[in-house]
Amino acid sequence: MDYKRGVDYKRSLDCENPISNSHKTPVAFLLAGLILAITGCGGAETSGNGRLDVIKARGSLTCGVDGKLPGFSYQDNAGKYAGIDVDICRALAAALFNNPNKVEYRDLTPSERFAALASGEVDVLSRNTTRTLSRDAKGGNGLEFAPTIFFDGQGVMVPIASGITNLKGLAGKTICVENGTTTELNLADRFRELGVAYTPLKYQSGDQTFGAYLQGRCAAVTSDRSRLAAVKTSFPNPANHIILGDVLSKEPLGPVTVNNDSGISDALRWVIFATMQAEESGINSKNLKEKLAFAKANPNQADLRRFLGVEGDLGSQLGLAVDFVPRVIASVGNYGEIYDRNVGQGSRLKLERGLNRSYKDGGLIYSPPFR
Amino acid sequence: MIKILATPLIQVPWWRNNRKVGWLLQAAFGLFLLIAIALLLANLERNLARAGMRLTLGWMSQPAGFDIAETLLPYKASDSYGRALLAGLINTLRVVISGLILATGLGVVVGAASFSANPLLRGITRIYVELVRNIPLLLQLVFWYFAVFLSLPPADQALHLPGLQLAKSGIYLFGARLINGELEGGLRLSLELAALLTGLVIYSAAFIAEVVRGGIASVPKGQWEAAESLGLQPIQILRLVVLPQALRVIVPGLNSQYISLAKNSSLAVAIGYPDLYAVAETTLNQTGRGIEVFLLLLLIYLVLNLLISAAMNAVNRLVRLQER
């Protein structure tokens, strides 16, 4: 059986089984196991453009997101998905279909997300996922990480009234944390180092975790600092809570695809780099038309012409349109615009750029050359 | 002399021999099944190997690196995944065993009360059963945990009941005292365990009550009347005459309710109680060993339920009518 048929089969299986959200994980795993056993075409061991062809044939991209995290992926008042994670999906859809709206979103819990990706239920997982060795490695989760789109660190939030000011103040207390996250492990590691006893209370979803925290079941809640800041804005009294200064870990967050399918992972990687390169080159959604006209009129602007697809075939080498970069910038803007709109000064979260500044400004956002 | 018996037996060809053909068909089907399973397993193994995911249990001895909120088995983050799963299993058994006992007690009382002469009592049991068994268990658990137990006051304003103190930090039995704003001493049940037990027991007891009601209803009216005419009190009638006969009908029905309870205990993950399923979920996220972890889970729940079944079948043999 050829690979494409295998994938279509999986999709049809998934579509015909509307599986309830809370118990998707075992079902997805068993499906994955069954399909591997029956069809002889595992999703993870293909090469070439497999998944990318499937997406193009389907005419839309399926993106796994958190769905409830302001700034990253959530539904706004009009019911439309928005956020940094969502914009990455929209950028890829723009590159593929010249239409950023050709994306279907699936809300996934941390524990469901990798199973959903492995079983082919989603094409791309854009769900504030921390890049780690064991998630990347073949012997671990066997994922393929796209470039980091948000450099974060783990933090702890407490009610101001509790008087707790640092991690040691949490000795003997209960801490709420989401099940199946790196957060859970970092928490254990840090408290082991400090030699401080604590009780971790683990919930399956962010709603439950922060709900239990707000109801006072735990003295603190831990997650990525950006996430704490984002969720705090939706609390009834945001000013009553404080994020402690302690940073428990490095959390480079980025989108993920399955291992060994370089078609989709390369396309995703360079769509993300395109937004970063655009910021470096001073191209944004507002001046894009001028820049395009400028590139077309000036044959000596080699870098700009290649980047915008005026000359060369960089886009088609990836299996995308030659002009995928202008499409992406026109629909979501450059990295700086994406950041400001969703989590930066243009949003409710008002997070500093910090590590997420362009390397030119002393940050870590850096695109390899488009050549 | 009649010679019928001496008629030589006709040699039936093997394909006409029902017994032999039956055996052969069974054997052929068995062989087919074996080959099919072997093919599937070999295929799975080959595909997983190609994907670099060969099935292995080596990860079980790796350090887990995560903590578990409450364990009966001593456990710390540096222990192995195997021990973490064992701690989770023991947490599951803790809920299942105490749940079985409490649900049986409540179920029998409610089931028997539905035959009470008191119409108020009968009405209450009907309302309870219909209300509880027509609402999904997950919803009930979330209700008990988030709406009821998490609404308890903090430790320094704990609710005091005789021998019992209720606070956000837990349910304390047998005289806990307030020390530095925290309740200490006595026997502490975490809110998660308390909510899970409450939800499971109330839900399962409704079904058990119906089984008990069916069992009691199966005892002929004449038995009640005969017992009454002997001058027995209502409780005595139930205990000495009706229940022993009703048990024959009740026990097989209880079996499936017990199995349901054991399986339903895995909903613990929804309210933060670290049962086997919750620990396994963390484990598979950290190790990426989804297929192994779920095969292990399937096996453990299967064995657990087969054990419950075996025990109930043994009880069934004790209570069934001894026919001579």
C-alpha cells in the first residue's frame, strides 16, 4: 500500500470517530498501534513530501493548538482563533494556499498533543510546546521541532495575600500543575535541589489547573511565565496575584511536526524563518507592496529579490509557491508584528520582547540566510 | 434370534463424522487466528522498528523524575517509572477497594429501603436512584470536586463535625488540631480522594440499589407473608428470610457493577487524584512510550477486573441454591 492511501485511511478513521475530548489519548494511541499493525505504513517512517502532499490535496491545514491560552491560541469574542501559535498555522496556510484562513484547529490537552500528531489527526502541532532532547530524539517522542518562536522560562504564581516571595516559601505547600508537561518535571527537579518538600496536584487541562488554584486548593500554580501572565489577565482580580522572580527552567516554545517527513517540517521551518528574516530586512505587512515594487524595479537587489521570490526558485525547492514569503508577510506580518499583536505592547499581555528580540537588538531571534 | 446388535458398524468417512469435523474446524479456526495475530504483531514490530520505536520495557527502570501528590507506597521523584506506576496502581486499588465496600453498603441499604412501608423513604430512594444514574459520572465527579469540596473553607475556619473536620486542605478524621494555620494529626483524606470516593460510591450505589431491589423483588410474596406470620420484625424478615434468597439473584448483577466501579475509577484523572491512569499519562508523556504504556494499562485493568469477576464467581457458588 502506498503512503498516501495510508494517511487518507487514517484521516477517514479519525473523522468518522468523533472521540470525546477527555479520552482521546488512549484511543489515538490504540488507533496508531492498530494502523501500524494493519496497514504496514507507519506515519512516522516516511520520507519525502508525504504529509505536505496530503495537506495540499485536502486543501486545508489541520493545526493542533491549546485553544484556551490568550496570546498563544484562543478564540476571541467573535469565535475566531488568534495568537502567536495560531499565526504560525495561518502563515503556513498562506504559504500553501495563498489563504491564511484555510486552517482547521483542534484544541488539544498537553497529554493528547503528541498522540494526535503521531496518529495524523493534526498535521502540525502549534501548541506552546517546549523543545527538549527526549521529545526530539527518535528514542523518545520522535518529534521534529520547528524554530523556537518564543523563548520562555517557567515561573510560579501565588496570591499576593499569601506573603510568599520565593520558592523556599512554598515548603510543605501544594502546587497546581498541568499533567504531562515539562513544567511538572522542572518543578520536581528544582524542589529536589532545594531539598524542600511539596505536594504537586496535577490536572489534565489548564482550565482545571487554574480553576483549582483560584478556588484556593493550592498555594501556587506553576507554568511558563508568559502563560501565567496570559492567564492572569483573565482572572477576576489580576492584581491580587504575583509571578515570583524565580525562573525554574528554559522553555523554548515552538511548533512541531512528525519525525522523518522533511517536506512538511522544512516548509514550516522556512515559513517561520521568513517572518524573522522579514523583520531583519525591515519588511512588514504595511510596506510589503513598496518593497516588492522596489525589488522588481531594481535588479541589483539580489538578497531582497530572492527573499521575495522575484528571482530564483527558493519557494519551489520547498514545495511551496515561489512567492510564499510575500504571501506570509501579507497575511500575518513579520515576527515583530506577530509578537506585538498577540503578546507584546499591542495586546493585553504587554510582555517585553526580552530574549525574543531580533539578534540585531541583542535577542535570540535569528534567521539563516535565504539563499 | 434378533441380530440387530451384531450389525457391523458402518465405517463413517471422517468428513461425515460430526465430532471429527467439529474438531477440525475448531483447529483450523484456531490456527487462522494464531497466524493472523502473529502477522499483525510481526507487522507492528517491523513498522515500529522502522520508526525507531521498538517495543521495550527498558524505560521502566529509568528514574521517573516527577512527584506524585499522595502515595501509600513510599515514592520519590528519583524512583523508577516502574515504581511510579506501582504507586499509581496502589492508589487505584485503594479507591476501588474502599469504593466497593462503601458502595455495597449504601446500595444494599437503599435497595432494601425501596421496600419500606414508609412512602417518604420509598420516594427518596426512587429520586436518588433516578437522579444519580441518569447523569454522567464524569459530570458528577467534577461537580463533587470543583463545586462541593473545593468550596470548603480554609484550614483555620474548618467545618467541625463530630470526629470530622472539613477544610480545603483535606478531610480530617479523629481529632486533628490547628497548628500554625494548618490542621495536623488525625487521619487525613485528600480532597481529591474524598471527591472521587464520594462520586464513585454515590454513582455505583444507585446501580447496586437497583440490583438489590431486583433481587428482593424476585423473592415470592409468600415468603414475606410466611415470615410475618411467624412474628418476625421487618428487619429480621429481610435479614433471615428474604436476603439469603435474594442473594442468588443479586450476586451476579453485583459482579458487573463492581467491574464498572473499578473501570470508572480511572476518571480520577479528571479531578487530580493520582491513580494508575494519571501516573501512566505522565509516564507516557515523558517517555514517549505510548504503545507500551497503554498495553500495560490494558493488561492491568483486565487482570484487575478478571480478579474481581473470579472473586464474585466464588461468592456466587457459595450463595446459589444447592440442588440435589
